[in-house]
Amino acid sequence: MLTDLQNLDLFPLSVGDILANLLIAFACGMFIAWLYRKTAVTPGYPPSFLSSIVLLTLITAMVIMIIGNSLARAFGLVGAMSIIRFRTAVKETLDIVFIFFALAAGLAAGAGAQAIALIATPLIGGVIVLLTRSPLLTPQRKEYFLQFSYESDTDEHPPYLEVLQRHCRRHRLVTASAGGGEGPMQLAFYVQLRDMRDSQVLLRTLRSIPGVAHINIAYDDEQF
């Protein structure tokens, strides 16, 4: 009798309900991914993260529809998920917020709480925009992605570091690799300029350093 009670589906979903829940989950996931694209704190995020947000919302909605009101299915899902190990390091705290945001939207859509999903998603999105863009709460400064090659015959202190310290409020090395052994070093930095109008001065100063070549600095769709 207990087994029959656990397998009892009191509120079976029709095909229309399933399609409606998945459509709402997809719309919420696309909105959350677009919102992340517009409010990302650090440039250079992997594009796969945007697709993952949409897929996470859809998959969560599907899982909730599968579970329904079945206690056995819920425990079975917990057991299945316990064998999965997530080893991807999340560097930004706000990225974790977006992951939970996508999960919550998928939960609401999958549970049939369509009004909650459609109303809460844009409202929470507006709060995120307020918190990330308001200069009173979190002052934002553009971070540029700077790439160049450097070749030197000496082991002395690289002169480009002094230039970065003079023109940048902060700089962070992303990659440093030799292009095939004897070739020049390929360097990439995230830099935050002291003066946002100082990008051309930084480029001219770097170009004047012997051994520096192939300089490129970019911010989103801007390239110099």
C-alpha cells in the first residue's frame, strides 16, 4: 500500500502544461543569461556559461516535473545526484548568485508556478542591475583585456611592468606563454586604467618599449 501511495500521481501534467512550463523556463533562462551578459563584473567569462544558465533552468524545470508529488522519485533523484562531483571553480560570488537564480526560476516553472517565474525573474533582475550598476553601492571601473608579445635578451626587470604600474590602477596577469621555445612571450593582462581616457597613451608607451609588439587592448566590443 505504501508503494502504491508513493507512485500515486495526484496532479498529472498534460502535454500543454509540460510545453508551457518548459517555454516559461526557457524564457526565464534567456533573460537571466542576457542579464548576466550585461552585468558581468569581470570580462573574459566563457561563453559556455551563458548557455549553461539557460540549460540549467530548463533541466531544473524538467526534473521538478518528473518528481511531481512522488516522494520515491525525490529520494531517487537525491541518490542519483550524489554521485556527481562538480569541480568547476566559480571565481566571482555573483556567478553563484546567477546559478541559484537560474535554479529558482526553473523550480518555479517546473512546479507550475508560472506567475511567480514571470513576475519574480524580472523583479530580481532589476535588483541585480541596481546593485551592480549603482555608483553608490558598487562603483564600477572598466577592466580592459590587454595582449602583447615581448622579447628580450636579458633577464632584467621587464620595462612594461613599470608602464603598467604608472598607467593602471591595478593589473592582473592572465596568461604568459612562449610561442614555441625561442619565440617572444605572449602576455595577457586584465588592466584597470587610472584614467579611462588614457588607453591611447598606454598603447603608445608600450609600443615605444624595445621588444614589445602585437599590442591589442579591448573592452567588450571596443578595440583600440
